[in-house]
Amino acid sequence: MNMKKLFLALVCTALSAAAFAADKLAVAEPVGKGGVPASDIEAFWSILEVCVQSDEYTLISRSALNQMMTEIGLTTSSDLVNLNSAQKARLGQVEGVKFILVSEIAKFGSRLNCTLKILDASTGEIDQARTANLRVKDLDELADQIEATMQTLLADDKGIHRSAILAPVIRVTAPTYLAEDFNVRLESSMLEKGLKLQNLKSVAKILAKNDLDNLSELEPKMYVKVGKLLEVEMLVQATITRFEIQKIAYNVSETGARGFRYIGYFEGSVHIISAQTGEMLCSVPFDERINFRDLPVSMTRDWTPDDYGKYLIKTVIPQKIVPAIMKSPAFQDKLPEQAKPAAEAKDTVIERTAPAERPAPGVERPAPGEERPAPGERPAQRTVPGDIPAERPAPGEERPAPGERPAQRTVPRDDVEILKSVED
């Protein structure tokens, strides 16, 4: 019977040790000073515990932390920052904890001051590179800022480099949704590729609080200030020089019916800026064109100009802009190995053409799968459903002789309408 009890005890101990070994981080009870209510301390403690739960860190229980502190002779969490050599040595022998988050929240006048420190359990020393001080007006504001701060404190400098996306600089008349939709789509696409980013909402709040809402024209030293406020390594900011939806009228020669087709243009560049020096590391240009006639009619039948514009954003950013950013030298060493960009995926909707190579309106491209005619050879005639036959002479126009290239025709400019926003 005694042997059976001993065996069960050993099994339970082994299982407990295995479970404890899987845990990596503990959150000590915040130390309150200056009359901070116990309810606020408890609420802040819960906020911290929620923030550290992720795939990289598993939170150990409060009771397990209390037991560990008892083992090394500590009574309160404030003792963790003043360990003697013997206590540090004993703490280093405790298995299952890599870091301990130690915090203090104090009230000074009408504001709260919060200090966060990361204790390396293996050495018993505070990591001076992983400390933060926040001064806020109340617990709600502290809760808004704590998530981004915790991401910085818990980041492994060897594998995680955070960047922040700033509001784009728009140099053309554009719809009201452009700035927000651009950044939201850019953020989600960059995160999907494995890049580490400061949360967009946190960026907006921090910049607004410091009266840095307008970032269109900043000197390098101001970018350095922004980088320090956001606690990031690099800043990402786009400049948009063209965002245009063209509505082009056409006539169906067989019936005389009049219709419209839409083409979208999206041009600009994305600047990658060092938050340490304020200097531009690189600029990633984009110049994209979408012919919306390639989309199913059933999809676009009830679309408004804004629908075409939003489709332009959600298509170009993940398929063209973000892959180009990932290939830039500024981000090559910031990506996980599995996220290194491969060859750019083929796309059947977006047409990239240099300005000089764009065909004039009315001149047709070869259809998908159709061979391009040899020089001097007359292209095969194609009839595009609902559009003007590609090579049919206009009324009064002479038919070209065999082997002669037909004269180029253009759609009158009066038939082209530029749709920049739904209000236009």
C-alpha cells in the first residue's frame, strides 16, 4: 500500500512538473501606491493577464506564482525587484517560468503613473531594455495603451521588429473612404505576411494625444519623435498621386445601343522610414490599372463608383503593393523564414503597364490565350460582346489594304467621365 501511494505521488508530481514546464510567464500582483483603490489594482492585474496571453507566452496561475515566491522567501510582489543574491539563485532554480512581469501603479494628483518591468527569472535581474512608464488620466486610458506597450516589452529583439503604418498622404481629390480603407487593407495584408505592426487604433490615439495628426510634411527629426512615441523600428507611409475611376461610353454598332465600361487607376508609392534616424530607407512605387470589364457582369451590375474604388483598393494592395514591400531591402531581414516572398503570384485582373505602353482607347489587346500577331500581320477580327468590334472601320473610313496596319482610332474625350468620388 505504501509503495502504491508513493507511485501515485511520483506520477502526480511528474504530471504537475510537465504542466508547469509548459508555462513561461507570470504576472505578479501590481503594487499600488498613493491611494489607488484595491478594485483598480485588481482590474489592472486582470488587464495585464489578458495582454500576455498569446501563442508565444502561456500565463501561469496566480497560485503557482505565490507558491514560487513563498519557496524563495518572498511575501509581496514588490520584493521581486529587490532580490538578494541568495534569492536570485533560488529563483533561477525554479523551472517553468521564463519571465515575471512586475508592475506598479501610483496616483499623483489627478493622474495615474504606471511602471512595467520584465524580470528574467533565470538570473533574477530586471531587463533594463524591457521597462516602460505610462502616465495617464485614468484606468480607461491605461487600458487603451497597455496592449501596445506589452507587445514591446515581451518582444524578442532577435525575431520581432515592429513597424507602424502612418496615415497616407493623398495628393489628389479622392473619396472620403480612401485613407482609412487603404491603411486597414495594408495592415491586414502585412500582418498576413508575417510582419509585426503596431495596432492602427493605438497609433491614431497616441499621435492625436501628442498633436501629431497631420504627418504629410515632416522633417527627419519629427519622424524620430513619432518613432519613439510609438516604440517602433520603422514607419510605413504611402503617398497616393492618382486614384481614379474612368467611366467610358461606347456604342454597340449592331444595335446602336449605348453602354459604359469602367477602368481604375491607382498610383503612388510607399515610403519605409527609419524611426531611429528619420531617413527614408526605401520607396516602393506602384502604378496599377484594373479593367473592370474583366469582372463578371453579375458582380458589378449594381455597383456604384465607390464600389469600383473599394475593389481597386482591396485588389491592388494585397496582390501588388504588399509583395513589393516584402521584397524591399528594408523588410527582407524582418520576415520569418517561412514568409520570405516567393515569385509574385500571377493575376488575371490587374494589368501593369508603363505609361508609354498603355494602348490608346479603342485599340484592343489580344484576348487571354490569343497569340499576338507578327509585325505587319493583320490581327484576327474579334467581336467583344457589348462593345465595338475591335478592327471594324468607322463609318466613312476606308478599309486598309491587305497587310496594311489599320489607322488608330480614339474614343472622343467627351465620352470619358472621371469618377473620383460619389459626390462628383
